[in-house]
Amino acid sequence: MLSLRKPDAERLQLFLAEQAKLDFTYKPVVATATTPPSGFVVDHTRVKLGEGESVYLVAMAAMKRWKQFQLGWVDTFPPELPIEPGNVVAVMGSAAGFWWTNACRIVHVIDESGPVERFGFAYGTLPGHVECGEERFLVEWDHKSNGVWYDILAFSKPNHPLSRLGYPFVRRLQKQFGRDSASAMIQAIDRR
């Protein structure tokens, strides 16, 4: 969905209601849990957030509130959607004077304890998305090193004529999102 201004809640609710009835735009659903498939561009961003349990807990809470998307030029709706498989979220991005609204469905949630604790989720694209693919967001705490990391893994390819036409621009935005999302998570830790 393309618009000149950020869509209001009513329009977003209608958009999500329509998209929730539709299937994914790609076949290898949940592939971010193993190996991204061939035929897609893979992006990987990883940044150390700090050390220790308190950093991990703050990072996990920030992810549950979708802080990694609150970038000014990117946002989500509903703003604090529960991270549960099947939930559908609108991811909005402002670029080239337009707001692009994209639909994604959460495909799996990661909540692991042990020597390395992990929390995160992955979502996959629905027809109302300019790209086709999947993206996983993860925070992990390695007890041995005590390091806490934020990790994004995505695979994608264009799904809309404008994203194909402007693919070099789209790629720059995808890279910028990775950097800005990592910065947002670092800021969430710094504000604790």
C-alpha cells in the first residue's frame, strides 16, 4: 500500500484484515531457522549490545515492544502486537516522499534457554508487501562469554513492479534498515 502520508489506524486495520486472509508470497516458510534458500538476496546484521543478564532482559523487552522498528522512517502497526505465530503486522517505511505499507505474518518464535539463551521471531511477507521473503530478529545471551547480541537475518527479492524498477534504491534502504535497527536496539540498552 502506497500513500503520501503515514496511514491512520483505521486504514491500517482494514489493510491487515485483508492481508490476514492471504498466503505467504514465498515457499520456504521458516527458512530463517535453518538456511536461507537460493534465489534470494541474503542480509545479515549482527551487533553486540553489551554483557550480562540485565542487558539480555532489556533487549528482550525492547523486542517485544517492536523497538527495533521505531526508527522515525520505519514503524509497525499495531505498535505493540504480541509476538505470537500467526499474528499479522504492518511494517511502514517512508522513502522518496511516500509511505510504503507492507504486510507480514509471524512464522515462528524463538524462546530458548541453556548455555546460549535466545529470544526472537521471524515474519514472512504477504501479498501486500513490496518484497518477497522472510526476516528473523533475535537477541541472544552467551553465558560463556557473557555477551549479548542482536541479530537480523533476512532473505528477499522484489515482489512489486516499483521495487524491481528501483532495486538499487531498495537495497540501500534494506541495508540502512539493518544499521538503524541495530542502533535502535543499542539505544534501548543505553536508556535502561
